Amino acid sequence: MPLSGLSIPTVTEEEKKELEEKTDIRFEIDTYWSYVAGKDSVELLKYFGKRVDIVHLKDGDPNGKGVSLGLGSAPVKEVRE
């Protein structure tokens, strides 16, 4: 899942591609907000691999309402596996 599929304000598609290919930029994946945005958190983690320094594990519903881990519909179990 290249950066072009992600929302990075004020960065063009060309700049996203360049960031991905020409830098060693590190990432923090917020599993809940990637889920709300319609992205697959597990696939993001696989794609960026060792470039992910922090995983912010949260749970909630697809409308942006956060809940305690295990009580929402975000892919908490899948991310942990």
C-alpha cells in the first residue's frame, strides 16, 4: 500500500512517492484511525514493516467513536496477531 493511498495534507502524489522511495522516513500507525479511514491496518503494518516504530492500538466503531479494547469493531485482534 504505497503512500499514494494515504491522506497526507499538502503533499502531492509525486512527493508521496518520492518520500517512500528516497527516504527512510519512519511511521506511527494508529490502527483505529486507519480503520476509520477505510485502510487495512494489518496491511499497512506489513507494507511498511520495519519502518513502523510505533503502533497505536485503539478500538471503536467505524463512525469515530472510540471504546475500550475488544469492545469495538476495529481489527484489534488481527493487529495483535
